[in-house]
Amino acid sequence: MKYMMFVCTDSEPETDESRVPDIEVWVAGNDAAGRRITGNVLAAPSAATTVRVRGGEVLLTDGPFAETKEVIVGFDILECADLDEAIAVAAAHPMAHTGRLELRPYADR
Amino acid sequence: MTEDVGAAVEAGWDSYARIVASLIRVTGDWNLAEDCAQEAMAAALERWPRDGVPGNPGGWLRTVARNRAIDVLRRAAVEKTKLREVAMLWDPSRPPAEEIDDDRLRLIFTCCHPALSLEARVALTLRTIAGVPTADIARAFLTSEPTMTRRITRAKSKIAAARIPYRVPAADALAERLPGVLAVLYLLFTRGYDADGEPAFAAEAIRLARLLSALMPAEPEVPSLLALFLLQHSRRDARRDAAGDLVTLPKQDRSRWDRAAIAEGLEILLHTPVEGPYAVQARIAACHATARTFADTDWSSIAGWYDQLARIQPSPIVALNRAVAHGYANGPDAGLLLLAEARADGALDNYPAAIAVEADLVARAGDRPRAAELFRAAAAVAPAEVERRALLARAAELA
């Protein structure tokens, strides 16, 4: 089962930094176990371009499609047996502590 | 319908969860599992009064449900291996008892998965495990049937789409997940026990706690929760007068308490260690259940248990009840002091029970006009009509 994991900021991060896990350890461990297919950090939302085509015309907007305080700053594609495994992988990611993660399953199984 | 048939159909509901749970495991199809279990129940209701109750009612229900599932799957041209698996279900030549028990536990843990909203968990548990009609669930949660249907359908879709596993969590995760399951049962029970609740839900919660207790005997909080339910539920007939109005604990006719339920609850507590909040709450309920009269209540023990509960599971409601207990054990002034502490963070603002507690303490401290005023203020913010009437009656007594 594949899950897209959106990595987002959050207005109420964990204050005790000693509890936040290390990202290098997370990436290395999940890559080695075959649970992380790919992933990356994204440039700031100010670098985003939103694209629509209406009536054959390409319409471009500067910025992300939704202006919110919490923004997507990265993503990972996970391969997990089920949601419980994906939750365990997500909970060990530093941004689960300092931000928030959204697990979205692929629609095809 | 004869009484025998009625009892057999009632006992058949115990088979319902087994049938649904095993069919979900093998087919992965929640709707199919429910439909087939319901059709088996309907067939029993139709045939047993006419043809007599079969020698093994549970086996009869399982066979009807399984055959129905095979029919549906065959028509849907499901692959042969799955059909064979369904056909092998409940094969009397194999000893399947443990496997079936595991299926029901799997079902409970999946329905109560924390990735589902709490409302969805409660609704799904009622619908899938207890077989309660969606219309009844909707009524109890003050919403329309289509809304409740959508909520349940969405929960089932999420289980499939996000692949919420159909299994009991492994040992380390179990400790983390069990409280969530017990919270669903507790909410279900209070939904049945509340002033404007659906009384049948309290009985359903007891049935589920009994099942979970039998399936997980090594987890002390599970039998503790069952004992808590039994002890509270023992007062159900004494809690309402002939007009349907609430009767407060001091005024209840204790001869109407269910002695068998109390005995069962106390027996469970005898051999269950105090390990968590339900164990403590059950002991508080036991103190009430064993007091011959209200005046005989062992308030200093109850106050001690509330001190412990406030340490292991602090909440505004626990703080409020702790104030009540100390108010009886150590006098109204001690109670008012703890009430002020409980209210300090504002969580109990406009909470009718907190105002009623203050009213009661003030009355016992001697200021009757102020107490009557407070009871009227509590009635003004109470959500249920029966509660309002009870509070206004208290105010009238003090005038």
C-alpha cells in the first residue's frame, strides 16, 4: 500500500527539542527497509505557480492554490503494509513533532 | 412468538458479532458481512416461530449467513480461493473457537481505530458489532438517519481506502490502543445512561464490555470497566420516578437497585487490581452500591478514591466530583474550597452540574435563598428537560 505523506508546518510545534528525532536517521532507516520510495524538501510556497486551463487558455497564478498559514514544506512516498505501519513511520519523523504530517493513501491499491 | 423463540432470537444476537467479524476477515467486505448476518437473523425471526427453534441456533444462523455470502460472492464471480475460504468458515470438523474470538476482537479494535473520528467509532461499533439499526443510532445522537448513514459509510470507506488493518494490535501497541476502545464503550454507556439518552445503549455497552472482558482477561481495566457499568446500571430503575423525572441519589429507593448486578460488579472487583482510572471509578461506584442508606455512605473512602483519580486522570469533571465527595466527608466548606479550585481555569463555566454542586454545598452551609437562586441558575443552562425539572424542584424545596 502506497501513502503520500505531506509534510506541513504547524503553529504549535513541540517545545522540547530533545524529543525531536533526527531526520538523517529517519531517512536512512526507512530507505534501507524499503518503506520510503522517494521524498524531498520543497522550496518556499512563494516559489509556487498554480496552473489552470480554461477555454483552451493557460491561466497562471503566482503562489500556492490555497493561501494558508500552515504550508506544505516537503513530501515522502511510503510503501507500508497498512495504516498502522504508516502511522508508526510518520510518528518517527521529526516534522510530526515540529509540524504535522498528512497520510494520504493512493487511490489504486 | 413463544418465550422460547424470543429467548433463542435474543441469544442469536450473540452470534451476530461472530458472523459479521468472521465474514469481514475472510471477504474484506463489511457491507456483505452485515447484510448476510442480518438476513440470517431475519430468516430466524420468520422460521423459528413456525418450524421451532433448531437444536443449535448459533450454528443454524452461521450456516444461513455463510450460504448467503457464498451465493452473493458466486454471483459477483469472485475468485475460487475466496469462495473456498468462506465455505470453510465454521467448519464443524475444525476447532475454530479461538479463531472466532479473535475475529470479534479484531472487529472491535478496527471499529475503534484512532484514525476514525470518535463519533464514527461509536456509530460503527453500534452498527457493526451490536447490529443496532442506523435509525436508532441517529436518534440517540440527535441527528438524521441519512447523516448517520453517511457517517458510517464514510468510516467503512476510510477503513478500506486507507487500509486500516483488521487485527488486534501487537503487545506494545495494545497498551496504547486499549484505552481508546474502552473510551468508546464508556461513551456508549453514558449515552444510554444520560438523562435524555437511549437506555438500550447502556445494555449494549455492558454486553460489549462483557465480551471484551472474556476476550482480554489479562487487562485489569477491561473487567474494571464492566464492573463500573454494572454498578452504575444497577440504579437504573430507581433513577426515575413514575412521572419519568430524575431521582437524585439521596432520594432513591435503594430496594429498587438491581442486587444481582451489584453482586456481579463487586465480585469482579474482588479479583481485579486497581491499575487505572476505570478501576478507581468502579470502586467509587461500589462505595455507593454497598451503602444501605444515603446517610451510611462511606464518603471518606470515596473522597480518597477521588484524590487518587484526580492524580491519575485529572479532568474538570473529576475535580468537580472530588469537591462533592469532600463536601460530604469533610463538610460543605471543604467542598466549596475544592469547587473554587476546580473552577479556577474556567472549564466548568456555565456547566449546570457545577452550579448545582455549588447550590447543594451552599444549602448545606446554611444559605438557603442563595442556594435556591443557584439551583434556578443551573436549571436555566441544563440541556435536558428532566434535568431542568429536577433542578427547579430543588430550588422550590429551599424557598
